Amino acid sequence: MENKPLISVITVTLNSEATIAKAIESVLDQTYGNVEYIIMDGGSKDSTVAIAESYRQRFAAKGYKFTIVSEHDKGMYHALNKGVELATGDIIGQINSD
């Protein structure tokens, strides 16, 4: 069996409780099989992080690495760059939370 490159997918979010589940589901719907998913949350005051945390078991069941970081940042691109620094994949992509 060939080794597939690891794909890192990053979602930057802030107060996205209405849309974060759809973004997460779109990652879980992928069939590639060698994925890590990183959510960079800017310190949401709503239930964004709790919603994301509720998916942890589903990522584990698929064998996907799942990371959530919730901390203040200096905006979308700063958060994206922090996510890139955390990523370990051979290929890095982004999916917005809305």
C-alpha cells in the first residue's frame, strides 16, 4: 500500500456557531483518509468551540488528527498563519467556517 501525503486543513473562525458544523462536516465527508484538521478560533464568545469539540470522537474514529486552538489573534490572516505553523501535513489547505 502506498503512503498518501498528509493533508492539513485549517479553518479560521470567530463566533461561527451558526456555520462551523457545516465546515466540520465537509472535512469529515472527505474520503482521502490521511488528514489533519486544525481549527483556529479567535476566542469566540458563543458556542463555536463547544460545537467543534463535539466532533472530536468522529475525527478519532476516522483516524484524523484534530486540533482546536482558541485564543485571541490579530485577525484572519494572523490566525491562518498560526495554523500553518501548527500544520504537519505535506499539503496545506484552508476551508472557511462560513
